[in-house]
Amino acid sequence: MKRLCLGTLLNILYQARNNSKVTNDVLCSSIFKAFGADFEHCGSTSGHLKSGHDNVPGPLKDAAGKLDFEAADIGFQNEVVKHIKNVKKESVIRAIKSVLDEDETIKDYTVVGYIHGYEKRNLIEMPKVSFSAVLASVFFFAITEVKDDCFEAIKEIDKDFVESFDDSDVPVYFESSDAEQILPLNRSLKDPVFNRTFEKVSELDVVGVANHSTVQIYTVDMMNSKLRFKNAKEFLVSNISNYVMSREKAARMDKVGKSAAMGTEALLRYIKAFDASAESILGETLLYVFLEQELDAPKILTKIEIDDVGGLMKSKSDGVHLLVSDDRGIPFHQLVFGASNIVGDLHSAVDNAFQKIIAIENNYEDELQLVDNTRTQSVFRPEVNNYIKSILIPEKNKGTERDMAFGCFLGYTLTLPHPESNNDRFRAAARDKMAADIADIEKYIEQKVVAAHLEGYSFYFYVLPFNDAPAEKVGLVEEMIGRA
């Protein structure tokens, strides 16, 4: 049986190294450095660590245990990823997933790394990953959590193990952690509190759709047999400015010393939008949050900003974001147009979202023109305007291919098969029902895509349950703005 341990991971990365200059010592030094540790004085050798002859050195375990997820991810981006061949990255991820699947010492619900969403089964099944984040997570787990001797298990990683996954049809897509190095349009929302507010329960690939498409479901806190939105409301309130304000306006206010007034102005603008569309604003806000925070797609325009810059041109979208994926080292762009809906029944939420999706697709030319209009509206810096122009009007052989895609937020009322007042059983039953709910709509989404002849698009669905969706989609916002 293969085991997810330090030696296994070192063997996998060694087989995917850039060139012969990336020795075992270089790899070990880079991994230690990513966690803030010193390999040279760790008391072990790279050969002994790779073979499992030596256990994880204490200094490495101590350093890894003190480092948070974001810092470890950045460490792997800067120190480790550069040593791995781009064409081998997919095979590395497949190899890690294969080892995880075979390792019976790790339970399906065990978090392999730092945060919820990286449970073993989720990590095996999720088709879209951040390369550096996965490496940081699995190495952290192997260093801090694996205590048993893996000497014999490491022998099962033969010299062609990674290569054996080169022709695999297991889908692997990358959200590039390096995107910000090539993308002048930085994310407006990157809040580590998100992972303590929303917990990913399950993720599925929409297998019947030709292009990469996923559906994911999250939950808020569950206490006393009820979904609790206190932390979610606080998270949204703290990020209203990011949702309402363009980056340039926020930068101008900060430059002239009005950053303190920015929150007040943003809240007043948000209240005005709520008065105009109370039934839809929570879904539009959560769409922005999930596309920025989880899809890693920076906003071009939120729904509020669309209303500001649209003029006579009426967009059908609830927001527009830009997703840059890393296709073996080549950036690929998707303009992600948003559709949101919160209603009691999840299938009805899908139906309503697809009504918007079809309207957006039919309005294709105007939607692209709306994005182009941002270049004359002082929404972005000049270099960002030029970047957006290069995407909308790509030059031949310049590596700026782009497609339209759809990002959707769906809210619905969670209904358990049987009422459950025991708190532990409620939490377990609720998570099981959420996973079953998105498994049920995955096929339904596929049918909707085919029926609407939208097979040429990618879809990213984010789902969140409520206790009473029709009531809470208005009531929660009223609480956020102080009217309840």
C-alpha cells in the first residue's frame, strides 16, 4: 500500500524536476525553505529522507507547524514550483491523488493540509486545483501528521510512477497561483477569514459537459440544529467596499486621505442598491464573493458597477469576472459572466439561473461591449485597460486566446429527510444532504446545458443552503444594514 509521506512526495517531485541540476539536495532545500526551515543543519540527508530511512526532522516539523496556509502557499510558489516541469504538473497532481486514494490510513473526511475543502475525498475528486496550494497542503500533512514508518511503502513508488500518469484521462485543471504575476487585474477580495466562515462540503465535475465545469456546495456555521449566518453577515459587511467600489475609486479615496469615509460611502451605495432590488442583492453579493475568493477570478464589474457604467446598454449579467488558467505554462483567459438566484427549491434556482445564462448568451455582443466600455469610465488603471483590450481584441500568435464562461451562485432551503434535533446528528445529516443535493443537480445542469446548446461554455456553480431561503435572502441583508 502506498502512503502519503515525505519520502513519497519527494520521489514524486524528483521524477517531475526541470533538469538534472535539480538534485535531491536542491529539492529538499527548497521544500525546507518554503516552510521557513534550514535543510543544511536539519540533521539528515536528502537521500535518507527520500527513502524513508530517516523520520521527518524536528526543525522542519516545528517550522511547518507554525506557518499558516497562505504563507506556505507563497513559499511553495517561490521556492518549489520553479523546479517542476510545466508539462509534468498534471501528472504530479494525478500521482498525489492516486497515492491518497490508496492510503487506507487516511480517512475520507480527514483534512489533508490546513483548511476545510481539502478533505481527502474532496482533494481526490476536485478537478480544478492550485498546484502550489496542493503541494503546500500535502507536504504539510506528511510533515506534521504522518507518524508511522513509511520505509516499505516508499519502495512502491517506482522510477516511472509519475510518467505513468502522463496519458491519463483523469481531468486536472489549474487555477494558477502565479496568475497575479501575469495579470495586472488583481483580486479585490482575498480574505483569509473566508475559510473560517464558509466550509466547502462537496465538489463535483459536471462530467457530461465538454468544457471544464464544476458544482460546489458550501455551508455556514451549524449550531443547535440550525444554519447560523452571524459570521457570514460580518464577512459580507467587512467586504462591502470591495464589492461596491471600483479599484481606481478606492485608490483615489485612499490617496487623498478619505479611506475612513470609503466604508460609509460604500454602505450607503449598498443600501440604495438594496432598496432597488431587495430580492436579488444578497445573491449578487455572494456571487462576487465566491468568484473572487474561490474561483480566483478578479472582478471586472460587479452588478452594482454594471448599473453604474452600463448607461443605455443593458447587461443581463449579475457580474463579470476574469479567470486566468495556467494551461501548461500558457495563460488562458475566460470572461466569466455571472448569474445568481436564491429560492426555496434548488432545481428552481438552477432553472432561474439558466434563464439569465441564456439571456446573457443571446446578448453576447452587448456584454462584451460593456466590458470594453470600462476603458473609458476610469474604472481601471491604463495598464489594466490595455490588458482588457488585448483580451477583447486578441492579436494573432500573442497567446491571448479567450472564451466566455458562466459563474453562478445558487441559494436554496435545506430540507432534511427527517427532522433532527440532536446537534451532532443534524450536522452529519445536513452535510450528507448537501452532498446529495449537488449530486442530484449535477445531472440536471448537464441536461440544461445540452438543451440550451451551450456545450461550448464552461460553468462554475457555487451553492449555499439556507434555513428559509425566500425569507433570509432579504432578512439577512436587512440585518447587515441595520434595519432589522
